[in-house]
Amino acid sequence: MPKTPPGFKNLSADISEELFKELAKRCIEEGVSKKDFLVQLLEKELFKDLKN
């Protein structure tokens, strides 16, 4: 059984250790999971173009 819920796609990427540490630091500061932080970031960056 796949972990990804129906209607969603799994996002997998290799990133540098330095970038991962920055991601983890920001998640801790904002009190959100890495998944939620990335979803917010992608929505903000990708959907801002659609609004213009």
C-alpha cells in the first residue's frame, strides 16, 4: 500500500547537507513539519505566478 494519499504525488529529491540543515532549522523555528514547510513554500512560489 503506498504511503502517498490518492490525489497526491510523492516528491523525492537529493539536496545538499547544508540546505537540509537550513530546512530543518526553519521548520523548528516555525514549528511545522518538513512536509508542511515545503508545501507552503511551493504553494507560495508557484501560485504567486498564477495570481499575476
